[in-house]
Amino acid sequence: MPNRYLILGDRVAIRPVCANDYEEITALTRDSSELHHPWIPRRDTTREAFDDFVARFAQPTHEGLVICLRQTDEIVGGVNINNIVRGSMQSGMLGYVAYASTAGHGYMSEGLRLVVQFAFTELGLHRLEANIQPTNTASLNLVKRLGFLREGYSPGFQRINGVWQDHERWALTADMLSAGPCAGPA
Ligand SMILES: CC(C)(COP(=O)(O)OP(=O)(O)OC[C@H]1O[C@@H](n2cnc3c(N)ncnc32)[C@H](O)[C@@H]1OP(=O)(O)O)[C@@H](O)C(=O)NCCC(=O)NCCS
């Protein structure tokens, strides 16, 4: 597994999600229901739905990554870069989750920083966007820690578990990173 890592950090590394991750991710997702909701839509946990999820990342418009502990290869988080637009935009939209058993240890901060590095170098992206509900403090803290800038407020941005929820729009560009180091580790 480690030889599939794209980038290594001190404690975590990132790699593409794959079909073999089904059982581990499904168990983690089941145990994380309280953490994940109401912030992200509930997902089908069948093998078929997971295979569809993984198949999405065969498209050039989507990247699906997992954050793993380097010592054990255990999955501690997932990050998707969705809706990648090329041409004059070179942008993507982030989605991410921690899992209950390993949340609150800084693994997401370290892992998302690796994803940003991967996006701005290997993928050649210029801008990453994250849309976050105003009361999702953990997610807001995460993007602030990485140097994202609050760009605006989007009423009724995403339908989550049956309700159209307002979101704040946060973004980071490669220029912002090169202008100064993003906030250090939490
Ligand atoms: C948003 C989410 C991914 C953040 O995950 P997280 O585990 O809090 O993030 P980190 O791994 O970076 O941990 C940060 C916390 O660990 C703490 N921490 C402990 N040890 C640490 C260490 N060695 N290094 C860094 N941080 C450490 C930090 O102080 C911080 O706590 P704080 O936010 O209370 O200050 C998680 O809450 C989640 O999955 N939420 C549900 C899904 C969701 O909201 N997704 C995003 C939708 S926009």
C-alpha cells in the first residue's frame, strides 16, 4: 500500500481511494454518523454505491483521495476534489471527511495540506474552493488553518438531508500560497 502514496507528510500520507477500501471506509462511515451529519448528505453504504463512487474518479473532473496514517496505513480521512474545471479556471471544489475514531488529532489539517500541494503541483490547479455551513466550526477551523480566504455567502447552496442549507464560500489559490506560507500546523 505505501508505494501507492502520492505525497508523504510527517504522520499521514495521501493516496487515491480504490475499490478495496470499501469495507474499511464503510465501517468508518457507519461509526461516524454523528460526526458527519448534518454537515454532509447521508450516503448509500452498499458495495454497488461505493463502486460508483470510486468510478467517478476515473473521470478527469474528479479526484478521490484518502488520508492514511503512515505507521499503519489506516484510513483517517477522505478528500475529494470535485468539478475540476480546466482552461482559464484550473479550479476544483473540495469535499472532505474525518472519521470519528481519529478526528481531532490534526490528521485532516496535515492531510488536506498534502492534498492542496498535490492539487497545485501534480494536478496543475490554481484554485480550490470549499463550501461550508456557517455553524460547522470544525470545518471552518480546518480551512482557516490552511490559509483559505472567506469569499462570500451562498444562500441555499446545497441540499443536505432534505434541507437547502446556506454555505460560506472559502477558497485558496496557488498565488495566495506563494505569497506567504499558509498557517502552520494546528
Ligand atoms: C471538518 C472535519 C473534517 C475536521 O476534522 P478534524 O479532525 O477536526 O480536523 P483535524 O484532524 O485537523 O483536527 C483538528 C483538531 O485537532 C486538534 N489537534 C490535536 N492534536 C493535534 C496535532 N498534533 N496537530 C494538529 N492538530 C491537533 C486541533 O487542536 C484541532 O482541534 P480544534 O478544531 O478544536 O482546535 C471533521 O470535523 C468532519 O469530518 N466533519 C464532518 C464532515 C464535514 O463537515 N465535512 C466538511 C463539509 S464542508
